[in-house]
Amino acid sequence: MTRPAVRMCARCHHTTNRPVLVHEVHAATGPGFNVYACPECADHYPPMTDALVLPEPSPRRSRLTLRVYKVDADGAVTEDRGEVKVLTGGRAEPLPHMSAYPPCECPGCRPPQRSTTQET
């Protein structure tokens, strides 16, 4: 006589004697573990995927939107220079050189200034 498998459902936390394997957790350093659900809750989980199969690349192009503006010391926007949208295809394309990307003038990014007077 074999004993039926009894597992706790990962969704409703009830024990079931008809567990359904819904996910396999793989670990890099040691054994992984299985996640079970009861038959009623198993439909709420997506189908399992093979960990060794690479996902299909996304057909979408990468998008980057930059908002360029100046703010005052209180954080209020003083000058809005608009937005720049950059779309890339299969590989990253360099940003266009234009006046919308001035070098940062904050004290943390500003290069140290050399004094024009010489100390003797």
C-alpha cells in the first residue's frame, strides 16, 4: 500500500492529496525545490517553462525619452527645453550631438577651476 502524496497549495495554503506541480525553482548553489498547488488553484499559474530554453527576443525597439529642463534652488522648473526621444533598432545607436545636451554645470560635475593668479 502506497501513501498518497500530500502537499500544501502555494496559493490557498490548504493541504491536498492531489498536488499539481506548477513551478520548479532552480538554485545555483544546491538543490532547488518544487512548488505545488491544488487542482483548483493550478489553473491560476502560467504554464511551466524550461529553464534551459532562452526566451524569444522582443520584437520591440528600445525606447528612451529624455526631458531636458532647468530647475531653480527650490526645485521649480525655470526653463523647459522639451523632450528628446531616442529609438534604437537591433543595436544601440549613438545619441545625436545637439545643443539640447549641454554639459552639466552643477558643482559636482563641473571641472575644478584653476586660479588665474599665482601665489608666491
